[in-house]
Amino acid sequence: MTATYTFDVFSSLDGYGAASGKWTGYWGKQGPELLDRRLAVYGAEQRMVFGANTYRLFAQMLAASTEESEVRDPWVTRMRNLPATVVSTTLEGPLDWPNATVASGDAVDIVARLKEESEVPLRSHGSLSLNRSLMAAGLVDRVQVTLFRVITGQTGLDPIFRGGADFDLELVENRTLDGHIQELIYRPTLH
């Protein structure tokens, strides 16, 4: 049986994964339902998959944070404690991340092998270029977009799907959190 792979990403309405300027994490729009939902999603047994840049970003962000900061939300702590594979040709282990290993080589080959061998679902939060490549190879089973009610036209960073392939999306699940955040889960099919 092949493990399900979910590409999990936060997005502004105009498709950016982050913003500079005076925006804070979650674009300052988080609420208790979002945080509870994130903890529930990450509560299930699963294996995380990260690209090297996202791993470095998370590791740096967590190292610079305090226990009280929003960076250390319970779901982030849970994510950090899940088994993880970091796909990289530049990193070497051991990593400053519990239960994480480095897999060096072609990301498509590595994730295809993980999907065949894993007894638990696979999930990747962020890792935009990695996940664009995996989508183009047909390895992403679900795209989970958490859509925040902001437009970051001037300050948007990391356009999520820029340079990616074209896809048709089948909506398989959706919910509204805190009255304004949309969680949309799609099944992608290469167009």
C-alpha cells in the first residue's frame, strides 16, 4: 500500500506563503480554532518531509524562539517531534531536530520510495520548490491550503505555485476556522 502524501501550506489570498514588513506569523489572523485544528492534524502519526531550505528556516526560527513565542505553538512542537526526512544534497546529519534523517539524492526518487515504504502518511509543511517538483511528478495526493484573509501584493514572499505545473483540483474537504480562515483540501491532477 502506498502512503498518502499531503503538501500542507499557508497562503495569502494572492498566493504567497509569507510576507515581509509588519506582518507577523499567520499574518496576525490566527485564532483558537486554527491552532486547535493544526494540533489535531499534527496529532496523528505521520512522517514529515522537508526540503533543506525549509528545514534550515524552521530550525533557525525555533532556535531563536522562546517557550512563550507564537513560533512554539503546540502544533509546531508536535511537528518537530514527528519523524522527519529532510531531502538535501547540501546537509549532513546529525540534524538539530529529533528523529530527523537526511536523504540525499533526487527528491522525486526519495519521496517515491518513502511512499512505498512508509506505514504512516507523509506530510510536508512549506518546502515550496520541493513540493512543486513532487506535484509535477504526480506524487502529491493532497494539497492542504490554509487561506488567510490578506492580500500581500507589496510585501508577499515565496509565491507558492510560481513556476509550477498546471493542475486541476478536486475539493475533497473544506472548513472555516475562527470565522474567517479557510482550510481547503484538494486532490491535484496534472492538467
